[in-house]
Amino acid sequence: GDSVTQMEGPVTLSEEAFLTINCTYTATGYPSLFWYVQYPGEGLQLLLKATKADDKGSNKGFEATYRKETTSFHLEKGSVQVSDSAVYFCALTPNAGGTSYGKLTFGQGTILTVHP
Amino acid sequence: EAGVTQFPSHSVIEKGQTVTLRCDPISGHDNLYWYRRVMGKEIKFLLHFVKESKQDESGMPNNRFLAERTGGTYSTLKVQPAELEDSGVYFCASSPSTGAGSYNEQFFGPGTRLTVL
């Protein structure tokens, strides 16, 4: 079945440091890929997405590129802020004919803590 | 517009007791999903409703779990009887109807933290 593997956490950085959180996946066909973020005390929010190979999703300074050849979707940010402290989840959903089937498969989550 | 709400936010029960979790999706969203995260592991899919019908319940762990969505609005997830391994955070999400060639974002609630002692 489908699966998503994220780098082990937690990740602790100083403000303005560069962030990479690795994510690789196993799936049949061409899934859509997502990064979700959960801030303390809140539900998951969609951070960014990419629906086909070589697409780059971006939002709030975060970026991730859909790499079919390496089955990866690594999350990056050039300069993190204290407010980025949260849990980040990589996820996928299967596609067929360009239509997403909605059911999400998640990675285990990575806790990010950013210190001033 | 109100987001997805879940009740209660936290529940502590004894092994063998019954607990019912509730999810109110965003108004007008036909799709409703339940997920669970156990002990800091990955979030796992439980089931998917389209309106009042169960579209996919392949993730339900066993017959101690019963999900309903009467009238296609709010949903309940009952665990009876609860076991220690049922502890975790239960998330609900909703999305509008999926059109061909599109992805409709799932909006998540804050989750219900269930602790079984």
C-alpha cells in the first residue's frame, strides 16, 4: 500500500536558519503530495501541495518540489522564524485521471522548534 | 465561516467504558473523514463519508468502532468497549464535493485527545 516516510525529529533551529525536512513516499501511479502543519492547540492546516511531477508548491516562504525520480517531496525554508515552530506532516493522496480520491496517507510528523 | 469543530477536546475513560466523539464539519461539505494519531506516530485514515454514506471504511481497526453520519451533517465515532491501545488523538476533516480533475482541500478540526486508562 501507499506510505510516507519523514525524517526523524525533533528538529531544533535558531531563528533565520535554513530548514529542510525530508519526505519520501511509496505509491502506485502519480499521487498528489502535501505538507500539513499543526500549530500548538490547533488542527492541521494545509501548508502547500503539488499534484504532478516537477510541480513546486510554495506558501509562507516554504517550498517543496515533487520529484518523481526520487519519490521525494522535501520541505524547505530559507529563514525560519519562531512562529514556524509546529509539527509538520508530509502526506499523499492517490490520483486517477487527474481527480484526487481524498483519502490522505501521512508520515509520522516532524516537530520543529525554532529558538530566538 | 466556522471551521470543523470536534467535541470533546479531551476525554479520559477507563478500559471497558464507552466513549462517543463528535465532529461538526464545515457547513455544506459533503465529505467527512476520520483519522487517528496514536502515540506520536503517523496519522492514519479511519473512514470517509460522502453525505450520510460510508464511502471507505477500510481504516477502521475493528468492530469496537462505530461511525455514523445521520442526515449527512455531523458525525459521531463511538468506541465500545474502549481498550488501552485506542488512546490517541482523533481528527475529523471535511471537504466539499470533488469535481473531476480537481483536489478539494480537507479542513481539519483540532482533534479529540482520548486517553484510556
